[in-house]
Amino acid sequence: MAEWSKAPDSSSGLRKGAWVRTPLLTSFRIYQ
């Protein structure tokens, strides 16, 4: 059960990272 409870946290963390990275990458490409 401990590993199962850790899975959602890691997945949500990756999703948050993707939400932050996507706009930055798109804006970076636009400026270049």
C-alpha cells in the first residue's frame, strides 16, 4: 500500500512539471 500511495504523488509531480515546461518551451521557440 505504501508504494501505491507514492505513485499518485510522483505522477502529479510529473504533470505539474509538464504544465510548467510546455509554456516555457513554446515561448522559447516563439522568441527564437
